[in-house]
Amino acid sequence: MENLKHDIKTVLITREQIAKRVREMGQQITKDYAGKEIVLVGILKGAMPFLCDLMREIDLPVILDTMVVSSYGDATTSSGLVKIKKDLDSDIRGRHVIVVEDIIDTGITMAALTPILEKRGAASVELAIFLDKRERREKEVNVKYIGYEIPDKFIVGYGCDYAQKYRNLPEICELDNKVFAQAK
Ligand SMILES: O=P(O)(O)OC[C@H]1O[C@H](OP(=O)(O)OP(=O)(O)O)[C@H](O)[C@@H]1O
Ligand SMILES: Nc1nc2[nH]cnc2c(=O)[nH]1
């Protein structure tokens, strides 16, 4: 078994760039939510590294919760569907919710989840997403906090996986083609 770095073609975003951007996002959230309590909802598994880093950059009371969701259905119909595999532990009625995600791609997952949380009576629901593949968007979603916009390339690291691996890479990377060739 080789070290992970042997599977990487390019580092697109370094750990220093990630740390700097996450700090800026946390500072912005701290300003925007001054005097309020936030419920941070991490969407597992991809959000884990970003959630852990972001919450420590927010200088306000934070309640931490998680969900596991998967989107399905036909993106060409009017509403995408989301299956909740693990729901929140907390009641979000009257609370300020920030959904934390590693990446937004078609937007189907977030377009389906946001109204579900709003219907539960949250005072507000906003999104903090580290990577935005905007050119792939099929559903319009309002993302308040974005780490980086990235091109339409398959990336791994900082929570993003390929076949459940590489989530623990501390950088955002492109994999070497040999990894895909070996998987065939
Ligand atoms: O914008 P969309 O096209 O809906 O895609 C984005 C979703 O895909 C990824 O999750 P995935 O289902 O791969 O689960 P994971 O977090 O366990 O990796 C990501 O974490 C988002 O939840
Ligand atoms: N791991 C990973 N998941 C994604 N989901 C949507 N785009 C991507 C990507 O580039 N990498």
C-alpha cells in the first residue's frame, strides 16, 4: 500500500490556503451573526474536516449537529429529492442554522434540503460550502459563504472522496490517472 501522495497529480488548493480561507469565513460568520446563537449542521461525511475547522474560527456560541443525506431523482424535474439517512438531534425551531458542506456541484442536494429545514421553523437557513463547482449547477441555490470556486474537475481531499478514500488528504487535489485506471 503506497502513501497517498503517490496518487496525486496536482495540488489545487494547499493546506495554508485552506486554513486562511476558513479563518476568513469564520470571521465573516462571527460578524454576521453577532449576538446570535448558531446551529451548525454538517452534512456527513464530506463536511467533517471543514466543519471541524470552521467551528473553531467562529467566536460565537455554536450548537453542533449533523445529518446524512443523499440526493436522488431526476434533476430535470422541478424539485430534486433528498433522502435523510440520519436526521438532526436538535430542534431547530427559531434557531439560526448554517448548513456546512464540502462541495456543491449540481446543487440538487442543497436545493432539496434547504426548504426542509426552513419548514421546520428555523429563524434562518444559510449555506457555508467550501468548494463551489458553479459551472455544473442545475438547481439555483443561494450560497452565502463560499470557500473557493473551482473548475469542473474531479477533486479529492479535505473531505472529498474517491470510492470513500482520500478524504483525509489535507489539500484539495486532482488524482493521478493511474488511480482511475487501476479501478477499472
Ligand atoms: O450539488 P450536488 O450535485 O447535489 O452534490 C453535492 C453533494 O455530493 C457530495 O456528497 P456525497 O453524496 O458524495 O456524500 P459524502 O459527503 O459522504 O461524500 C457533497 O458532500 C454534497 O452533499
Ligand atoms: N470527491 C468529489 N465529489 C464530488 N461531488 C461533486 N463533485 C465532486 C468532486 O470533484 N469530487
